[in-house]
Amino acid sequence: MSDTESDAQKGKSLSDADIEKLATLSRLTLEQDERKELRTKINSVIKYFQKLEELDTTEVEPLSHVHGQQNTFRADTCRETGALGEAIRQGVPDRSGNFIKVPLVIDQ
């Protein structure tokens, strides 16, 4: 195992420092009892995944969906919206012709 692998990947559990770092990255403020509970829960999930890693899955085909169904898509076609479309356009604060103007939400 490389030196860069985490303790969890080596089969160990997360430390208090690991939980504190996760809380910081998640922008969570946790009390001591909440950190302890979270650590217990996350470590149980890690142990479960470690148990799953013991399974031999060489003969198992990968799945994209467990139910076996595939998405069905309809054709993307333009159609007239009639009076409803015009009513919607009339109710917006800013528009240009048939287009609704919206504020920029992504910084450039």
C-alpha cells in the first residue's frame, strides 16, 4: 500500500481529526457528542465496504441499473404553446420578443 492511502483504505477507522476535517470541509459545526456519533456511523459504513471488498465478483457483470430497465426518450420537438405561452411571457419582468431574460448566475 502506498503512503498516500488513508487509514480507512488500510482497514483502519477514521480518527477524531478526520471527522473534524470532514466537518470543516462540509461547513458543519458539530458538538463533541455529534462528532462521536458521526465517527461511529462512518466507521460502520467503512467496515461494511471492507466486508464487501472480500467478495469475489470476477464473474459478476457490472450493472448500470439494478432493475434492468433502460431509459426511453421522446423526440425533442418544438411546438406552439399558444395562449399559455403568451400568458407566461406577459407575466415576466424582462423579455426580448419571445425570449425571457434572466439574470446572469455564473461569474465569468
